Amino acid sequence: MTKTSPGDDFPQILSQDPHAVREPRENNLERAIGHEVRAYRKKLGITVTDLSAATGVSIGMLSKIENGNISPSLTTLQSLSRALGVPVTAFFRGFEEPRNATFVKAGEGINAERRGTRAGHQYSLLGHIDNNTSSVTVEPYLITLTTDSDVFPTFQHEGMEFLYMLEGEIVYRHGEQLFTMQAGDSLFFDADAPHGPERLVTLPARYLSIISYPQR
């Protein structure tokens, strides 16, 4: 199903509050483990009693674990991981785990060659973070088109892609659909369908392209 004007549907489909603030990282291992155990339990909507029945760990012991008052054994953590459906390593996620960021000054993006690119089509990679905590790879590009041509590149790859028009006007193809994009317009799509510029109406044209796909 294609949606070009989502309107009031956005709040209904968002599963995460983008403005929510997580508690600060724990610098104590036991408290960090307890925080994650409680968070995963609440995410599943089960009580401490339910978790106790599923793991064989007493309610009192689970309470101590969640409050960071005790260091659980590897056997206990394994039982918890099975009951909560997460790997054992997930319980250590909040303990001194680095959060990376990249900062790129204007005009300092890394020029990248993408399949099918040609003269007058510039792709600048604006940042990249390996091994991030989300298990998703994101590639943000600033694309500048300055030269018209008769044949345009067609892209097709895994993941999702988001376009935001900054300047100029282009006609962009996604599968069998054509979208006329001007400054302020956006397009979000499944990147597995053939896509790319179909016609350049007003040059120069610039837009952001943000591609996301599962980490390999």
C-alpha cells in the first residue's frame, strides 16, 4: 500500500517515543544488570512472580537482582536470558558501553562513488558509525546534481531510504511511481524497488538521502 500523505497516521504507527530520555548509564555492574533485567521484564509485561515461575529463581532473589543488590551467577543470567528471550550479553549493555557520534563540518563530507554515478552527480557521505547499539547501519548522504543527462542511475538495495529535498526540483522514480520533489518535500520508501532520479527539472538540485539496513 502506498501512502503519500500520512497525516494523522504517524502517531499511531510510532512504537517509540523519540523524546523519551533513558536513565543515565549505570557505572555499577550489578545495578546495570538489574536495570536491564527489569526493563526487559516490563517490556514483556510480566511480573516478578511470572519471571520467578519461568526461571526457578526465587522472587526475593529476583528483587535483589533488579535492585542491584546482588551479583547474579552466570547460571542465573542464562536462565533469565532464556525466559526474557534476549542474549546474556544484553544484560551488560548499560555498563560503560560507549555511544559514538560523528560530526562533519559543512563541505567536509566524504565523496563517495555509488554504482551508476556520473559527472555532475556528487554523493557526500555525512557520517558512519560501525558496531552501534541499534544493530542498524545508517548511511546519510548529501546528494548534489549539477549536470543534466539523458540516462540516470537506477539504484536497488536492501533496507529503507529517506529523501529530503533541499534545493531545486527533480522527478524521482520509485518502482513504477514518479514523484515531483521540490525544496521541503520528502520521500520514504523500501529501497529494494528500483529507484533514482528520473528527470532534473531545476538545477542545481540537492537532497539528503538516508539509507538504513540491518548490520551484517
